[in-house]
Amino acid sequence: MSFSLPAGHTLTDDNLRQIASHRVEFIFIAEPDLRSDEDVAIDTARVAGQVMRIFERANLSDPTMAALFDQVLTYRSA
């Protein structure tokens, strides 16, 4: 099940009851990214460095490990 609320909406008791009754597992809240292009580039480079350190001993020539690396890097860079 999926539903959207308008921007700026304050959750009501009824909203919370609906969420609980449908056993919602996660909620996504969209917020604009207010960082400058320079800040985004700095953050992206920092995250890439962190992921590289995590995978520094991994065999990235292995297709499964390379796919995992790509997925983690993509997820962390978003």
C-alpha cells in the first residue's frame, strides 16, 4: 500500500492509526537538498572514500563482490 500526503502536512492521530493498521514498515519523507553543488561534490567524494575503505580488501574482480560494491556506493552516494 502506498499513499502520499501534501507537502507541509502535519500527521494527525487518524494518519497514525492508518499507518499502524496497515503495519507500515517504513515512511519516506522528501526534503529538498539545500546543499550547494560544491558541498554535494565534497560529500560524494567523502562517501566514496569511506566505501573504498570498507571494500579495500575485497576482490572486486569477483562479479558478485563488484556488484555489491556498486550497489553500496550507489546507495551511499544518493
